[in-house]
Amino acid sequence: MFRKILFLVVFLQCVARIFSQTNCPILPTPVTIQTQTETIFLQNEISVDSANLNENLFKQLQFLAKSYHSSSIVYSKSNPLIVFKKLINVKQDSYSINVNDRIIISYSSERSCYYAIHSLMQLIQNKNNELTITKCFVHDYPNFKWRGLHLDVARHFFTVEEVKRYIDLMAVYKYNTFHWHLTDDQGWRIEIKKYPKLTEIGAWRDSTVENHYSTNPRTYEHKRYGGFYTQEQIKEVVQYAAERYVTIVPEIEMPGHARAALAAYPELSCTGKQQGVEGLWGVFDDIFCSKEESIVFLQDVLAEVVTLFPGHYVHIGGDEAPKSRWKECSKCQKVIQDNHLKDEHELQSYFIRRMDQFLTEKGKKLIGWDEILEGGLSPNAAVMSWRGFEGGIEAAKQGHYVVMSPGSHCYFDHYQGKSKNEPLAIGGYTPLEKVYDFNPVPKEMNVDQASFILGGQANLWTEYIPNFKQLEYMVYPRAIALSQALWCVKKPSYETFLTTLVSSHFPILNRWNVNYAKSILKPSMKTIRTKDGVEIQLKSTELKNGKLSEKSDSFPISRTKKKVKTNRIPIAWYNGNGTIAYDTMSITNHLGLGANLNFITKPSPKYFDSDVILVDGQFGSRPWKGNEWIGFDKDSIVIEVDLGKKRKIKGIELSFLQDEGSWIHAPEMISIETISPKNGMNVGMAQSPPLDGYAPYPEKWEFDFKSKVEKIRFTIYGIGVIPMGLPGEGNVPWTFMDELIIK
């Protein structure tokens, strides 16, 4: 009998969890949700017994009721709809919601009560201005302590009100840590009263690079740009975050990413050279000198910072600090000698250790990027692992706390969709599903090591995010996916999450006028070869009766036997607000569309999704994305094109990519040879003349080529090595190809 009862209990728990994974409107998904079929209708005025709520929680309840549903909260002790109960001796930050004839919210802490209020608001449905809630029971608590979002305000500055909105949105999805990146090469954003030049000079730059960092030639917008937060404004934001149970972790970069500070106080560099605040993105050789004066200066800065931020942690950066100046600096070399250090890596460890000691004396904890592992980790330091998981794993093995923030999953400045309409980004590709797959605890960690993982965080670097509208686009809905990875004890399937996101949370984002990305709703495209051309296959997602369904369309295109022409494919997709969006796709049709290719020289697997990319009638967009090109890391490339039978052709075009900042260079010479089954190879039918010196070479090569031919061989000669003075000098460059057009 006992076994039967136990089986029934386990079965009911599984049913409850299954329901939570299929129908629960709350994100992040709670640990448990059990529902009934009965629905309660609510008035626009919701009565609450707030005796157990402090003033802030009651204020937040009123604010959220209005924000979610335009409803109002009124106090009632006699017969309230919502009752709050404080619990003791229960799991930290846990809460429950029991919806029956009344709504009873039980909570372990003020923070968990705030989480419960958000969950309650997501349970309430608003259809045709009628508020309803289904009878249910919810029990919930977070999986990880550190659930963070980062914001870089140095590259582009955001106002106090914009930062507050950023905090408002992250609080909806139960984030509890806001990492505020306040200083970098391109701007110093926090007032330090002892050193006023930091904001008088360091907060402003005279120009900003335009387009992408790798664009050649570079151009600049010559306009004064910047801004900073006064200490009173900092206090205001800290208080605002605290009211939403979000802790702010300030970041003061050192010893690298210091050009803004050195523009204000050049004597703190190794050379003493006066330079302006940097208007270019990247990593720069000039960093804080390791001499005592620099260390004292930064400790003075931190002394003011720690009084403004009541949280435990202060982030000191520690990443991307070139050692070239230190190697040439007599003062740095003396510090190495006096402290019996091995090299410049140990010098950085010494530098960080001095800050660790100072912050420890102030009652704070130091956290830095995983480069602070190099040369030995400071005793009390925590590590934020961004260059993959390896740094975090190593720190945990050494007994240090870790926040996982790998670029592979958690960099929201990467592209999130493959559409050519995506806004300019730094590069990379981190779609929603990739974010959802994130787990802060790698499989190779044992239980003891995993205990040092505090949680995870997404980073938003703003080189290519000039305004708040674009900021929202880059963060949402990816931040919602990450909240699942950081909060849920067990995540539902990605498909279940996607249904909840689109059906329940896109409407919330619409109501709050969030400029979220709809990349996941745009059709995915696949090009396949057919007997006489290509077929474009489109798959899109649409919402019907509260459920997501997949819609497929295909468009066969037969290769033209006449002149090159353009085919336009209509695209329709559900855009998340109940309407259909329309667009078109252009396909350049030519004699080689869908032709068979033989890569004598194999492409790099990293940039080789499909060989049909080269003959699919679509041109790669700028800035380049890897999936739109075929990349080779060889100096010479041989490719054969098979047209299937002899065809009369009149010309050939080949397209390449020139992106010196990414070590990608167009070729210097191309030869074309025809292949005949009877006569063998006819060499030198067309050959480009090598140009005199490095031009650079053109991206588009056109040949007049009149012949009747079945197979064509292309030999593409690269420039050999990258010229001196260019990024990657002395290395073999990449060659990136796109469309090969046969007229």
C-alpha cells in the first residue's frame, strides 16, 4: 500500500511539473505549478491586506499592477483578495502562491516576496480588458545566487532614466545583479571628487569611429561625445535598484582599458605622453603604470567607489592589458625586481593583489575577468570567466568563487539572427536557443568544484549600440532565455519556453514598448540544389490558438539560360504583436545557379556551412557574417565548377571580401581554365594580371569569357602574407568568397 501511495505522489509531482513545462505563463519557470480548471474574475481594483508588507513592497505592488494590467491596488483588512504571509525557517528566497477563493502569497524574505509579486502579475491574464486568474499553486526558488546583466556605459553613454529602465526590465525576470561597467578607454563615467579631471577630461571624446571597427578606410564622426554620473546620481540609481532587490556591482577597469583616465592624468602611464580619450574601439598599449603613484591613485578612486555601492563585490576588470609598455618601463621593471617577481604577468598579479588587500580592508570583495588568473590569483579574488569556461573551472579548482559569463553563450553584443536586416554588431552569432542552452556548471566539474559557481551573467558591450532602443533590441528576448538558465532548477524544453515567450511575454514587452528582437520569428532559410537550379526553403513560426506552429514554404528557381536576372521571393512572417509582416528576398539568377562544385582546396570548417553558398544567387551582406561566405585559410585555392553539360557562356564574376581588420584580403590574381573530357585542360583561357604592389586588390573580379564549356577550374592566388603595418602582419591571410556568377 505504501508503495502505491508513494507512486501516486511521484506521479502527481511529475504531472505538476509537466504542466509547468507546457502551460505555465510565468518566466522564469517556477519549480512547481499545479492548476485547477476553474478561473477567477478580478476587478480592476484589487484588494490587498498589506499588513505584512513594508512600504517599498506595497509601492512595488502598486507599480507592477499598473504596469502589467492597468489595475490598481487598494488596502483592505476585512475581506482582501490577496493576503501576504511571512515564513521562517524555509529555503532562502523561496515563495509560494496559492490561488483559490483568495490569493495567499507566502514568502521567506522581502526579495522573495518581490519575486512572488512578479509571478502573480504574470499569472493574471488580461483579455478584452477582463482580468482573470486560474486557480493554482506555485512553489518557487532560484537555482543560482548570481543572476546578472552587465551594461557598458563607457563606449556609449546612457542616461540615469535609461539605466533605471534597464533595471526595471531585468527585475521582471528575477535578475538580482547589475554589473555597471563605468570606465574604459572611451570614457570615464563616474564622478571622483578627489580627481575632478576624470570627468572634466576623461568623460568626453572628440571623435568616434564610424561603421565597423574593421572597415577600411576608417572614418570618424568628429563630434564631442560623452557624459558621466554625479555621485548623487549614482546614489539615486543604487537606491532605485535596491527597491527592486537588485545589487549593483561597479566596475573600475585596471590596469588596462585606461586611456580615458590617462587622458586626464597622463603621468600615471609609463610614458607620460598626453593623449586624448580614445575614439576607436579595441585594445591599446597604454595602460596604468605599475608604479606606486598609480596604485595609490586607483586606491583613492576605489575609496570613493566603495562608499557609493553597498554590495559585497567591486569589479576591477583586469582583462586585455598589453604588457608592452611595462616591458620597456624602468619603473615597472624596478617593481618586478624589488618584489622578486618572475615577469610582467606576475607584475599584474601583484597589481591586482594590492587592490584585493585594499578592498578587503574596506569590507569588500574583489572580482575580475579571468585574465587575473595569469601570474597567480589573488587570495580573496573571485573570477568572472568570459573567455570560455576554462578560467572559471581553474578558479573553482583553486577554491575561488566564479561567475560564468562565456562569450559563446552570454555576449549579447553578438548577432542573434541571420537576417540582413539585423543592426550592426561587433560580430559573432549567439541566437536565442544558444543562450537557452547555457549552464553555468560545466559537466566536467565535480560536486565540490561546482559549489564555487555563484551563477552566471550576460555582458552587453556597447561599441555598436548607440542608443537605448538598440540596447533593448540586443538584450531582449535573450535575457529572458538566460533567466531560465540561472533561475530554473530544471528548465522546460526550448520549444515549451518558446511557446510561453511568444504567447505570454511578447505581449508584456509590447505593452511596455520594449524594442525587442523578433529574429526568432523571422523565417529560417535553407538553399538546396535541384536538377536545374536551386530551391529556397523557408520555415517560419506562427502563433495559433496560443500554440506555436511551424509554416514551410519552398520556391524552386530554374537557372536562366539567357542573361543574368533578379528573382524576388515574397516572405510573410508573424511579428509577435498579432499581425503579419511582409518582406522580399532577392535571388540573382545566372547560368551557374546551383552548379556542382568540387573544392580541390578544402575550405575552413569554421566558415563552410554549405558549398551551395557560392552559387545560391545571394550576396553576403556587410558587415560580414560567417554563414554568408566560404572562408579559406590557404594562400592559393583551386575550385572546379561543373555546369552539367556544355553551355555557351559570355562572362564570369567572382566576389571576395576585403576586411583587413579581420585578416581577410581579396586575392591578387585569378586564372580560369576550361576542362574538356576530350581535350583535357585548356590552360590560361583567362587570367587577371597581377597588380603592381598592394592596392588593396578589388573585391569584385569580372572576366569577358566567351566559350562553350562544361567544366571550369578557378585558381585563386592570395597575397601571400599580410603586409607590414596591417593587422596580422606577416601571417597568411584569409580568403572569403561569395557568389560565383556565370553569364
